[in-house]
Amino acid sequence: MKLDLEFSSKAATAIVGVIAVVAFFVPVNGYAQNVEHVDRRSKAVSKLPASADKFAVKVDPFALNSSYEQNRLLQTYPKVDLVQAKPLKVAQVEALATKSKPNMQDTMKPKTKPTPQAPDLWRNVLVNYTNKNIDGLVVFDYAGLNASPENMVALTKYIDELAAQKPSGFERNEAMAYWANLYNALTVRIVAENYPVKSIRKIKSGFFPGPWKKKLVEVEGEKLSLDNIEHDIMRPTFKTPLVHYMVNCASIGCPDLKETPWSAETLEQDLETAARDFINSPRGVTTDRGRLQVSSIYNWFQEDFGDSEAGVIQHLQEYADEEVAAKLLGRKNIDKFDYDWGINAPE
């Protein structure tokens, strides 16, 4: 790997003694008259114009033949990152030729640690196709996505990028965000591929209603279904009922599809927001003639919510606003569970 360092001509003599000679230069009146580097492997030659007031030295890491030399180089130029520095861009080289003085920190700034996801493709899909209807439900334009081969390809590319990663090595919040984004992207894609459908349950896995048992992706050598991701990975690994507010099953009765990708950096606040939004909507909690009705999610997965109706009510109270808290006050039992399997698409 070749790494680029940019130095003023005054710094040249300092570094020559530190590294093996990898560049030829002749400073004239404070300028680099000739700057040239030959990559020993590719034999490529790069030059800067003679008028440049700074010059680029391409450093072959193999020329630093001892840790002592590497340490001396880093002590002299502590902001240089020998691992992450990249070749100067054309625009930066042109700036040097016109004697401009680009910000050294900006030019040499090391890359930040890459996130375990590449969310831009997913973010673009969400921005283009999600919207809130008059009831406050986040709906997804599956018809629009289905009609856009370009965005369908982008979605598949995003899924492939996630599948190529190794979430087993991620920190907890990174892993939670990773699996939720993968689940939601897979769900959106399979519904869009089969659209129009009135319910995701119409997309079958063999004899089973819904696509949840189909093997849709391979991660770290294991073929996974949506059920595998939710019930075999997320729920037992993270052991929090808040997982249920992260995954969206393309249905009106489900917690909203998040309109931006899940991110480790904002996960805690986003989880609280998602729980509050769902619980304080009629899809989460409502009353009908004094009877308490809550989402069937709290029945299907009651074990995640205290394993009793009392535990469910306690969970709901934790995130309830004043209106919903009043409906829950003094309740010990739930009268009805309900869920709308209609597709969460615009009418």
C-alpha cells in the first residue's frame, strides 16, 4: 500500500534522514523544482509542476525498514497516519501548483473508523419512498420503488454490502443497528418485488403465510430468514423488548418503519422515540367503551414484556404520554389484542 505525505520544502531535509529515499527533489528559492516518485512495484511516475510551493512525497511503507524510523517519522509529523493516508487528489495537486496553501489538517486528516454499515444507499431509499399519512403512520411507496430499477439495484447493493460484513465483531449498539437495518431492507425489497399485495402475508414461504421463513440473505456463511434475524439473533442476543420497535413487517399494525437508517450513535434516543411513537398511537394502545385494547405484539411476544399482562402494562406506562397513561391507570388486565395486517403503503 502506498501512502502519501505532504510536506513544505523546508521539511524535506528532516524526513530524508528518517526514511529511505523514495523521491527526488531540488528545492530552488523555496520551491520544488522537480518532484518525482517511482513506485517500485508499478513503476508509475508522478510529478508536481516545478512552480509548486510544496511537494508530495509518496512513501512506500517498506522503505521504513525499522520501527525506530517509523517512530521518528511519527514524532516529527504526529498528525500523519501511515495506515490511513491516501494519495493526494487531483484538485489538491492543482492547488499546490497555484501556490495556494491548503489546510494541512484537512489534507492529511486520517479517516475516521469506518462504521459497520454503509447507510447512504438505504437512506436514499427511505428518503425517496417513505412518508407520513394523515394518521401519523409512516407509509412506504412500494409501487414507486418497484417501478425504479435503479433504486431496486441500489437497495440490493446495500443488502449485499451488509451481508459481506461480520456483525459478530460489532459492539452491541452497532450490531443492533446492523440487524435492524438488514431486516427492514430485506422486508422492503421482498414486498416491492411482489407488489402489488394487500398484505405481506400474501407473500408465502412455501405453505406458510408471509415471507418470514424464506432464506433471503447469507451472513458470515449462514443463510438467514427474517425469522432467523428477529427471533434467533436479535431477541435472544440483545434481550430487550425494544427490539420490537426496530423491525418493521410492512404492516399498518407494526411499529413504524424508521425514516432514516438505525445508527449506533443515536440508538438509545431513537429506541425511546420509536417506543413512545408506537405506544401513544391507536395501533399501540387504545380504549373502546372502557375496554383496554393493545397491539397483538404484546400478546405474541409477552415473554419479552415481563411475561404477563401486568408486565405489558408496566412497559406501556414507561413510555406513555398523559393521555395513554390515564387509560392505563389502575389496569391489571388487557381486554383485547388487535393487529392490522394491511400493507403500510399509501392509499
